Amino acid sequence: MTLPPNVHDAEPIPNAAREAIDTLMRSGDLFRYTAPQDAPVALLEAEFAEMMGCKYALAVSSCSAALFLSLKALGLPRDARVLIPGFTFAAVPSSVVHADCVPVLCEVGENYRVDMDDFAAKLDGVQAVIISHMRGHTSDMDAIMALCDARGIPVIEDAAHSLGTTWAGRKIGTIGRVGCFSFQSYKMINAGEGGILVTDDADLVARAVIMSGAYEHNWQKHKGPRGENSPALANAFARWQNKLPLYNLRMSNLSAAVIRPQLPELARRVRDGLKNHDYVAARLEQSPHIEVPAPLAPEQRAPDSIQFNLVGLTDADTSAFAEAAAARGVKVQIFGMSTDNARAFWNWQFLGDLPELPRTRAMLMRACDVRLPVRLTRDELDVIADLLLDAMAEITGPMARAIPA
Ligand SMILES: *Cc1c(COP(=O)(O)O)cnc(C)c1O
């Protein structure tokens, strides 16, 4: 039997991180606000904002923290309704609950994107929207922004797993009022844990900075674009001094030291990830029972995993396929079938009354998720594709297996 490649490990952290970490170890200077200037966290914020073409960035402890702070920074009243997709990670409804708001779930289609009819139908009475670009699959941001702008509803982009994706040439996470990214180990840039939010809104970022834990006058260490002093930012900080609670969701200098040398790697990771994804997609689509939904035309993906739908299989066949793949050493997660999956809305029981979303449920019961770290070689991708096609053949009977070009 051919052994499947290890798909759990991320890429090694670039060597440049060692020197920065060594310096921090020697000085013990791990807190972002100790140094008068140029702390690794502050440098990361400046570099990330510049890379994304945004005015401001705030690094925090996780993407979940960034989502929570975004909602708090919007100043939403208690019990405000926040529209979120019915297919997302449990951290998203959790951030809404944490911010004392009420999540409203909308349907997601079998292409993993927000169902725009249901979205439009549920917008009335909503005071904010979070769009989760789940596994990087980008919903129709033109239609979403048109609907939300017409009603003055702010959009938060949950781009946790979408760093490097573009929509009509614009970077995902920079289209809404605020964008949130994750540096957890399964995302494009890995610090174990960490998150960052980006925005062009000085008032919003000032509120988020203070609530993230910039107590007293630590906000003075946050600068405007290109590290310059920004009067808009200074005015906003003066406005909010002592007026907001401190949640202490800061990032440590150690995390920033691990993240910064990975930023120049991003373009290559995106290129490799897309090439690998499209190669495996083409191979899997040789099976009539596997369908990889196409991206919407304006989207350029940055995948480090592949999602596909099983076609023409019963529930029992679907489970049997996942088991046959597991027996060959390839983990296929079927979002709606694995026990207590955090991306299946019916498991978000902390919400109390759960709505039914029949379209989203049907999609989750056939949608498969397989990790494809961008470092995989062509041979390793072939092993994964072969094993998945073998598993399918075991369930559905033998299929002519085309030889890869
Ligand atoms: C990973 C992920 C999150 C949570 O990110 P953390 O940094 O672990 O809090 C939220 N939303 C989506 C879509 C994710 O993929």
C-alpha cells in the first residue's frame, strides 16, 4: 500500500525568526508595549497594513478576538442582530454571542457561498453582517456590499482562512468595513495562535486598540499609515480615552517574531496552494461522484485544502467513502457527518433556538474537506488523489482510472 503524506504539519518557520526570537529571549521583552517603539507586534501591524493596502492593522490573540473586537468597535447595542452564514466555524456565532448580540443565520448554497436570496430576505432589522469566506470560498462580495451599503449596514469580513485570496483584484478582508485574519496553525501564516484586523476607519481601530488592552496611553504606540502620526487617529484616541472596557486580547512579541518572516512567503504559498488545489481537483473530478464547485468569476483562490461534494451517493455511501479513505490513511472530513463538527450549525446549541437551514444542511451532508498543505509535492498530491479515487471505487465499483498527464 502507498503511504499517504503527512498533511498535518505546517511549513517550517523561516530561519529569520530564530534571530528575532533569540533577541527577545535575551531581553525578556515579550510585551508589546514595553519598548518605546518598533516592538515586533507594532512592526507586524505596519507591515501587514502596508501589504494589504489598508490604513490600520491591529494584531490580537486570535481571529475570534478580532471578530469580537470588530463587533464591539462598531458600537452595536445589546441584542443587535448580526447576520452570519449558516456555514462557518463555531467561533463566528460565538463572537456574536460574546459581544452581546444575536446571530441571524442565512443559508449557504452547495458551492459553499452565501445564498444571496436568503441573505437579502434576512437583512431587514440586521445591524451588522459578518461574511465568513469559509476555507477561502468567497461569496458574491459585489452583491453583498451593494445590499449592505444601500442600508448602511457595516460588513465584517471573516477572512481567517482567506489570506491571499482576491476578489476582482481586491484583497479579501479589505472590502468590508473591517477584515479579520487568523494565524492559527492551519491557516496560510502560522504562529500557533494569533489574529489581526485591518480597516481604514480611524474611529473603529481606535476603539478596537483600546479594548484590545492599550490601557492608559499605550495607544500612543499605534501609528497611522507608514508609521506616521495620524491626526484622525489621535483625535479618535482622545475621544475614547477611559470610555471603553479593556478585554486584554493583545498579541505577544514572540508571536509577531514568528509571523513577520512569513509575510514575504505568502505570495509563493498562495501560488503553490492554488496550483496544488487545481491539480487535485482535476484528478478527483474524473470520478462522476465528485464535484469541486467552481469559484465565482472574480475570485482568485488561495487554498491550503480542498472541498468537494459527493454526488449521487446515499448517506450510508457517504459515510462508507469517508471510512474507506480513512482506512487508506487520508482523512476526509464530511462537515455534516462527523460527530460534533464545529462547522455544522446544528451543533451550535449554545445559541438556544436553532433555526433550520435545509439548503445548508443538505450541502453539509455531502461536502468533504481534505487538507492540502501548500508544501506537498506533485507525487504526494497524486498519492492523495489515487487513494481518494480508490476509496470511491470501493464504494461505487471500479472506474476507469485515467493516467495523469
Ligand atoms: C480558523 C477560523 C476562525 C477562527 O480563527 P482563530 O484564530 O482560531 O480564532 C474563524 N473563522 C474561520 C472561517 C476560520 O477558518
